[in-house]
Amino acid sequence: MGPKISVLNLGLSLGNSTILSNINMLAKPGEVHCIVGPNGGGKTSTLRCILGQMPHTGDIQFEWGENKCIGYVPQFLDFDKTLPVTVNNFMTMVCQNTPAFLGLRKKYREAVAAALDIVKLNGKEKTMIGNLSGGERQRLLFAQALIPEPSLVVLDEPMTSLDEAGITIFEDLIQDLTARGKTLLWVNHDMAQVKRVSTRVTVIDTEVIASGPTNEILTEPMMHGNFRAGSPPSIKVSGEAA
Amino acid sequence: MMGLEGFQQEIMMMAGRGIVPWALYYEFVFNAVICALIIGPVLGALGTMVVAKRMAFFSQAVGNAALTGVAIGVLIGESYTSPYISMFSFCILFALLLNFTRNHTKMASDTLIGVFLSISLALGASLLLFISAKVNTHILESILFGSILTVNQLDISVLFFVSVLVLATGIPLFNRMLLSSLNPALAHVRGVKVQLMEYIFVLMITVVTVACVKIIGAVLVEALLLIPAAAARNLNRSLGGFMLWSVIFSVSSCLMGIIIPMQFDIPIPSGGAIILCAACFFLITSLMRGFMPQFREAKI
């Protein structure tokens, strides 16, 4: 079972700039909660605050079950593409403390093989990650998030390089995780996908424009990226997380 | 060190009988070989991380800072052949300051390291010229480019201690350090203290660089961290091979750089000879990568 996450009056300022102001939102187990908004609106910053990576004001409350594991799928990996790190090396690096150059330990082999199988990267274990396509690299990042089994999955725009097949793999996996009661937090730009997959949505542009069930929040202008226009006034944002 | 002395006697006897290169008959050559066998694996292994984390010029900056450390040591009355206290103190302070500045400014790493590198070189050169009247100029040359003639038991002990410390720290933290450089946010979610890893890595490079100044030289230590790893990267497609070949190239370069000039009476400093040997490995592996399809990566 995933955690319930309540974000209360979250604020973030860097220097003289206000990045986030009075953000309130609620993410529940078994739901896909998408965070949408314009570029520079503070979506990734919200995620980073929730993950405890940025100093912030306000309160973020987690109500965990037994499993407190977080699976995080970042936007990209920043590395030298000629670096000799294979898919297996990468999975080894994130799974175990024993140095990756000594190989994957027996007790992790099954889990790694299963994760790579889920994202259809089996057979690519010995391929250098620099030689993977952008979409394959995103699938690899998703595979690492599955070990150890997470109760909260946080996705930071992982779909940018994916083709149709990759998107199908992702969406199937997300539906499976949701069905198993995991909590999913997802920064997403693809409004059609948000409408298709998410349960709840929060629209952020420095502050919360709207937050609530997807079918109530996503208006036609929003579907076309016009987040300020036509946000339903009936949604009580601050009351949502309380 | 009794065991080492006994081993040295054995090697000297073997050199006398022509079983091993005759140069090993001399104590200073034997000491240099021991140093090579210690620093080779450490620099080779650490080099893979330096390449992966794109920190090559950081060790160059620390090497230059060692010049200032030597000058300060001479000024405060330390032994001018082994001013380790001032070298370690100044270089560690310098490295911590550099990393702190890097973490607290939005300046690109290469710009900041370039600034610190220039400052350390200017400061070191100025202070060394200031003290040049007090010490033999050959001492300065040996600091810059290394000299196996001046390696003694103290240097071997310092190298050994530093190498054990770096390996004991670096091996258990290898995955966490590498993951931190690939994606700090992902590393953080996985419980890695990213900034602490950075500081530990910086300290590891610093102490190794300082400990190697005597044999390779302040100017060239960075090259031995970089070239064997770069050569190994030419041939390998996985971390295991990368690490193994980097260590092999590093140890071979150190041994060849010490033995060949002695054996063939070539008057070049040990540091220069070691780096030239490493450069040969890099050249050969680059050609292999260029002309042999099995070493070329697939193009996406």
C-alpha cells in the first residue's frame, strides 16, 4: 500500500525569486496524481520538495504503510555517452553496495531480470547505456525504480523520448502499480495522457491554479496548454489537502 | 619494514644474477618500483571515477596547489625533500574550499576549477621563486616532474597509508559516488548523501595526488589519473573491464616509466617517463578503437 501525501502551504524561494507559493495538494494510495503546468511553473521543484531535496516552508505529511520505499524516475541521466557502463552495471549500481565492477550479486539477479523484462529491456543487459536509444534509457530508469519494490513512485517527465511502444509499456506498468495500491506522483506535459491515465491532477504555476479529480479539473483550454484560462472556480484548492 | 628489506635483498641478488633488470640492484630503484606497485592500482582505479565524474582538471588544480604546499613547508622549516604536513594541510584546505565554492555558486565546474587551477599555479610559482634562493633548484624540478632518486622509506610509508585509506574508503562507496555523478536526484532518493560523497571523493583525489607528487610530480599526477582510464575506456564496454584495464595500464606505465630510463640510461625524470608510457597505451588503444570494429561502439 502506498503512502498518503498531504502537501500543506508549501513555499519555496531561491534568492529573490518565489518558485512556489502556498501549494496544497493531496496524493492518495492507488491513485495516479499528475502535476501539470507551464514550463518554469514549479512542477519539478514541487517534486523535489516532496522528496526532501529542497529547503521549503510549509508542511509535507506522509502517512506510510509498512513499505517506505520510493521509486524515482528522473527526466534523464547526465553522463558521458562513451562511459563503459552497461545496463547490468547500472542496475547493479542502484541495487547493491558491492561495487558494480565486481558484478551483480546472486540475490539481486532475479529482481533485476524481472524489472528489465517488465520494461522490455531483456537481452540488452550487456549494452552500454550510452548506446541505448533515448526511449530505452527512459525504460531503464523506470526499471531501476522497481527495485526494491516501491510503495511510492515519483515520475519526473519520463515520457519525453518514448515511442508508442514505450508509452504503452509505461502506461500498462502505471496501471498495474496503481491497481496494487501504490501512490504515483507524476510530472507530465502530455495533457491527453494526463486525462487518460491520471486519477487526480494539480495544476501549478508558482501557486496552485486547481487541484482535484482529473475529470473535474481538466478544462478544454487546459488541454491545449492554457492553464490560467478556464480553471474551474468551484475547486477549493486549499481545502483539498486538509 | 623488515619484510620489505628482506624482499629487497632477494631482488638485489636476483638483479645480480640477471634474473630481473639490473637497475633493481639499486635501493632507490627498488623503492621506486615499490611505489609504482602501490600507486599504480590506486591511480588506475581512482582514474575510472575521475573520468566518469569528469573531474580530470580538479586533480591538476590540486597538483598545482602542492607547489604552494611545498613552498609553505620550506618557509616554515619543514624538510624540503618531504614537506608532507604543509602539502597535505594546504592541499586539503584548497580542495575543500574549491568544492565548497562549487557547491555554493552556480558557476560551471570547469570554469571554477580553471580559476582555482590558475590561482594555485600563480601562488605556487610565486612562492617557489621566493624560496628558490634557499633550496637547490633540482628540488623544484623534482617536485614539478617527479624524481625516483629522492624516494625514501618515509615516502613509501605515506604512499602505502594513503593508498590503503583511499581503497578502503573508495571501494565500498564506489556505487554511491558513481550514481551521484550520473543523477544526484536519483542518488538522493536512494539514500545517498550526495554532497558528502562529493567531499569524500575530492579528499580521496587530494591525498592521492599529494602522496604521488614525489614520484610522478605535481604537474603530471593528473595525467596518470586520466590517461590509463582513458586508454581502458577505448577497449572496454563494461565497468569491470574498464576498471581492470585501467589498473593494468596504470601499473604497467609506472613500472615501465621507472625501469626503462634506468635500463637504457635515458636521462628523463620519472614522472615524464611514466606519463609517456601511459600515453603510448592511450595511442595504441585509440588506434585499436579506430581500426578494429569490435572496439567501436554502435551508433544510435
